[in-house]
Amino acid sequence: MAAALTVLLIGCLLQTALCGQFKTIIPQTIKVLSGSCVTIPCSFDVEDQYISRIDGTCRAMWKSDEQTVVFDSSNPQSSAIQGELKGDLTRRDCSTTLNNMRPEHSKEYLLRVQCDHFKHSFRDQKLHISVTDDPPTPTLTPSTLKVEEGTSVSLKCSAPAPCLSHPPALTWTSSLGHIQESLQENLDRTKVQTSVLTFTASRLHHGKIISCTAVYNKQDGSSQSVSTSLTADVSRSSQFIAFMPQTIEVLSGSCVTIPCSFDVEDTYKSNVDETCRAVWKNDQGTVVFNSRNPQTTGHLTGHLTGKLTNRDCTTTLNNMRPENSMKYFFGLECDNGLEYDFKTRQMDISVKDDPPTPTLTPSTLKVEEGTSVSLKCSAPAPCLSHPPALTWTSSLGHIRGSLQENLDRTKVQTSVLTFTASRPHHGKIISCTAVYNKQDGSSQSVSTSLTADVSLSSQFITFMPQTIEVLSGSCVNIPCSFGVEDKYKTKEDETCRAVWKSDQGTVVFNSRNPQTTGHLTGHLTGNLKNRDCTTTLNNMRPENSMKYFFRLECNGVQYNFLQKQVDISVKDDPPTPTLTPSTLKVEEGTSVSLKCSAPAPCLSHPPALTWTSSLGHIQESLQENLDRTKVQTSVLNFTASRLHHGKIISCTAVYNKQDGSSQSVSTSLTADVLYSPKHTTVSVSPSGPVPENSIVTLTCSSTANPAVRSYTWYRADGGQETVMGTGHVLNIKASRDIGPFFCEAENAIGSGRSNISQIDVHSPEQYLGPYSGLLLLAGAAVFLCVNVFFTVCVVLLCKARKSVKPKEEDRTYMSLERRDLSPEYDVIGQTPK
């Protein structure tokens, strides 16, 4: 009985092992964005007896149920869902890409392998594909950030990448440090795009919103984006500590901005106030910069860009030279007794005669036609007022520039070039040039490059823009390339012609008869043997606004590329040019690049771009968008000064039509230039000499943008400066002890000082001169004489009046009659004898 059970058990195990060999390894679920592709990682196995039958005759089929085949690798473009078998079935790799997924494709799928001598449907494992209208939200790890100042932080942003030819592009809104990107693989072999941001937390990061955005580019050329974010919670250190880079490389003749923050022990925190100043010393202890006298202290000039009360000691030093290559440390000096040299952290500045070579990421480019490519060019930006300008020699697509922050808070200028690889790109040298403008007005440039290696597609596919806008009366150039299945590649020969049809199926252009076919004339500018179907159509009119698709007609192959159509919209008015950036708010001395861009759909008549305010050097070029349409660009480079503040800068695009007429359109912005206080002056009221102990009103005036936020008055006693008071207006009591003084106006950008002034204070003795005693005595004598003389005159006058008698003929006295006169009157009325 036991033996029978053992035999039965062994038999069951053998049967289970044998039957278990038919299996597929695929994910359980994959989420896909509508309009994108999905790459299904897939492998399979069969029983040993069938392994030899898996050969070159095999094809992969994907079924939504037992009866419905949605994809067949033997005829991928005629399937219900078009795509491409990516794996090699002879190696049991059934990985497949399905294109242009839609919500109605959300269902379960199973694999079937069909060969001449083998057929099997793998029902044991099914894949559920979920197609959504919105992209998945990226994930931040960790999801919160609460650290102490000085901690090294790594944030990882992850976003699913179901479509390998169009992985999501991840960007950080606060580029605080070093960024490292990679495409990683999950346990089920699906892919995820990751971007790791690494930086050292400082007080300046506290409260900052850090967000990661995933941009998904669809196969139709459109895109969707989604973001996630966190708020940094950085607590202060409780010790004397400074944070700054270990090393900075600077180009000779340029400035260097030293990112710097610090903290002090708790007992001294209240001492960090407005009286504090930043002092930089070299490793020999020599003061090279003092923020109180930024233009005169030591042998280096510059300005404190940080605010010490916020523990920010960031400083810019100007016009660095090779002899300034040494180590430096930060010192804090306050009038309230706090003085500290942060010697434990020193920074090594290396001044070079040649600029650093920019970096290309990736350093090589080997892709298949139709792949979405992103190339990043990076160059150090040690001088923030003069960051390097990055340009691409082959402007193949969309360019986005940004100033990012490294791990040590130094800056790097980046430019990302994004395009879809096509056959015309193969063998093209793509280079990035960094132009460094020095503070003396000269410049130096350096370049790096790679050569594009683009392989041909192995399926029927076209690459062209989704939409093109054209000005009525102009031509339109349709950039177009295509691929065919391998078995038809030998059929592409001199007999081939390009045919363009409307979405109604009407032929509107045939390259064999370009001036007579249909209702549009033009010419084929591409070479069909190179898979380039680029075509120009002339004299477009509003009635030509419709969708068009390409058809290839050769003796050995004819194919309508219906899956990709271009929507041409013909307008009566030209498109408004675009200014990048759209607003201009910069500090004085900053190197500014304004780019004006206007679509150039008609390559024989590109728009002419002009600037109304020619503030500097202008560089023009014809660049290529992501979809290979062209754009005319004009870059205006200048150094911002306060004289530019409030100036309207406009760019005008003039479109010349094929009939000789033209139309123009403009766009503009108003410059907002931030500058430190200028023309700082002192007025004294009353003016001129003033008596001692009288009240004098001092007024400090200055022009600045933004407005002055504080005024400080200093008494200049030899080499010492003592604070007299604060405020735009200061009332003081005149005293000969005041001595020379000046005022300092400060805004968020910097400060400006007035010239030395002095009040002319006089005492009463000073007004009378060296003979003041005699003059006073003489004045008193004169005053006495005048009084005596006046008294004598009054007496004589009275006596004279008493001696006057009335005359007989005086009618006044003749009319008087004496009546009841008092004895007093008799006395008064008597005439003296």
C-alpha cells in the first residue's frame, strides 16, 4: 500500500513538473497614458520536447480573448493595435511594444506563439493593461523633509515609464544641488524613470517648496505633465559653523559668487544684528574684503549679496586674477562685541586662464529612428552676474535653459535639447558651446560635441509634425521621414515618388508632376532613398486648411501612411513672436540674453526679426523644433544697467509672402532692472553756518530699485565709523564735536554711501570776531548816548510848548468863556512870570 502511494505521488510530481514548463513571465498589470505606447516585458518557456521547434518561422500574437488577435508580429501595421516585436522569439523573448494605446484598449491580454511546427496560447498568465487619460503622479522618496542645517539630503523622484521610446522627463523646480537621472527596472521588468536630487541642507532652504514634474511626451507629439512636491523643514544649527564650497574654479577676469551660510551658538544669536559686517580673509589672515567698505578694503572689491541677519554670508568678489588663487575663510564682526573667524571651514579658489569645458549628458548618442532624445549641456557658473551662454550648433529641437544648483550651492548653467531622432540626424555632429563674458567686456568660449548614430526603423512609420500654422499666401515646408519593413527596403529605388493626399483621400501633390498635380504646386525637397519625404507646398490659402498624409509609390511597394497625418492651418494673420523670457527682472550688471522666436513654416521666406531697442549684440539663427519644423530666432545679449530700467524692448517679425507683399507683428516687455542705491546725497537744513546747540535737520536721498529700505548715519572719526542714527531724516543738536559724517542707503541689492559732509557750527563769539569785546563796549556807549540825547530832546520840547501864548486873532481862544473854574485850573492856567 505504501509502495503504491509512493508511485502515485511520484507520478503526480512528474506530471506537474512537466506541465509547468509551458509558462510566460509578464507583469500582472501595466498602466499607460492614452496616446502613448506600452512596452510589455515578456519571456516564455516550453516543454523540452518543443524547444527545437522555436525557430525563425515563429511569430508573436497578442489576444484580448481566445478569438480576437489584436497584434501579429508577422503583420504589425495591419493589426488592430499596431506595434513591434522587440524581443527575439528564438531566445524566448516575447517583449512587445504596442503603439497609440486608447482607453478602449483597457483589458486583459494573453500571448500566443505560432510557428510552422509549434502553436501554443499561454493562458496561465494574463496581462491587464489600463489606459488612462491622466499620467501617473511621480513619487518623492522620502515624502517629507525635516533635517538639521548641514545635513546631506538625497531626494528621489520616480515616475513609471511604460513607453520606452518616450520615457517621462523629470525636472525639479528648485534645483538645489546635483541631479542624477537613470532608467531603472522593477521586479516585474517594467521600467521607471528616476531623478535623484542631492544637496546639503542650509537655513536658506527652510520653507522652500521642492517639486518634481514628470512630462510625458505622447506619440502624436503632444504632452502632459504632473507634479508632486514637499516643503523643506530645516532647523538651525546651535554652534559656530559655516557652510561653503570646498573649491571653486573661476575664469580670470570674472567674478566669483561664494555661496555661504553660517550659524552661531545660541547665546550669541541676538548679537547678529544690523551692525554686523562680513569679513573675508586669506589663509594668511590678511583681510581681503570687508562688507562695510566693499570697494576699498584689501585688494579685492565686491559686495555682500546675502543678509547677515538671515545667517546668509554669500559674497561676490570681482575681477579675480591668477594671483588670487588661494584659500579663504569667513569672519563675522559686529559692533556689539561679537567677533568670530570661521577658520574650520576654508574655501580654495582657483583662478584659471581658460574656461571649463561644458559637459554633455549622455556623452554618446546611439538610438533608433523615432526615439525621443534629450541631451543636456552643463557649464559651471561661478560668476552669477555673468553666467555662461550655452548654444547648440545643431538646433534639432526644443531648447530649455536653466540655472541649477550643485550640492555645494555653486551654480551650473544647463541647456536641454529635446528632439525625436530621425534618419536625417544620422552622422550629424551635435555640439554645445559655452561663452563666458568677463567683467572687462571680453569673452572666451569652449565647446564639446558628439556624433549622432541613428539606426533605421524596421516598420512602416512616418515622422512629421502634428500641426503646422501657415500665413495665407506663403509656402509651407512639411518635414517628413519614413521607415518601411525590412523585406521592402530593397524596393526603395529611383522609381519611388512622394504623394500627398488630403484626409478625404484626394491627391493634392505628386512629386512626379509637382506643378500640375491636384490643386497644390510645390516640390519634394527630401531624398526618398534616404527615407526623407520632406515636401514644400506653395501659395497656401485658407481653403487648404485640412489634414494630409503621405503615400509612397514605388514599382515594388506602395503604402499609405495613414497612422500619421499633419493638420495644416492657414491663417490670415502671422503668428505673434515669442520672447524668452517673457519678463525681465534682473540685477544691474547681470548678463542678459533675450530670445525672440517666430515660426518659419516657409523656408524660402523666413521671417525677418528686428529689435526696437538695440541694447547690445544680436545673433540670429534658424533653429529646429522637436517636430523638425523651423523657427527663426534672434538673441539680444547685453549687460543690464539702471539706464535700461523701465525701457520697452520689442521684437518685430516681418513675414514676406510669395506674392511680394508682407505682414508684420510685434511683441514686447518692459525691463525691470534692480540696482543698489545710486547718487546718495546729504542735505543740511538750515544750510550754512548754524549756532551751536541749535537743531539741524539732515536728509539722506538716493535713487534705487527696489526702494531704499534703511538709512544709516555714520560719524567718520579718522579710520573709525560710529553709528549716529537711522532714518531718512535725522534731527541733531549742532555741536562742534559732531565732526565729519555721511549716510548709507541700503536696499535688497546693496548699499550706497554719500560723500563726507560736515556742519559749520559757530558760537556767539565766533560771529563777532577777534574784537568782540571792544565792539560790545562801543555798542553800549552808543546806546547810552542815544538815550541821553533822546531824553534831552524830550525835555526841551516840553519847555518850548509851555512858552507859547494864544494870539488875539486866534478864534479858538476868543470863543472860550470862563465859567466856574476850579482852583487847580487857576494854578494851571497861570502864566509863569
